[in-house]
Amino acid sequence: MLAKIAIIVKIANMAKRGNKMKTVTATEAQNNFGDLLMNVQSEPVSITRNGKTKGVLLSTMAYQEMK
């Protein structure tokens, strides 16, 4: 549980510091999935549809830390 909070805090702090999370559209994510998987190894990527965030893709390591 503490690991989940730590990840959430890390993402929130990125936004506060102006380190915006990379954002891609759902279509871009679909068309460039291999590249997207490489990008999430260093930082989470926000996925939007119709201009609204619908999900966040993150590395397996970050996910495991949240469990």
C-alpha cells in the first residue's frame, strides 16, 4: 500500500515541478505501441481520447512497486 502511495506522490510531484508526463492519444499509442513500451521504462505515459486522459501506462517495475 505504501508503494502505491509513493508512485502516486511521485507522479503528482512531477506535475507540480512542471515535469509534465508525456501524453499521447489512443490512436498514437495504438500505432506506435512498441515505441510507447520503450518510453514507459523511464517514465509513465498518459493516454488520452477525445482530449481527456483515459489511462496511464507505466513500466512493470513501477507497477510492481504499486502492488
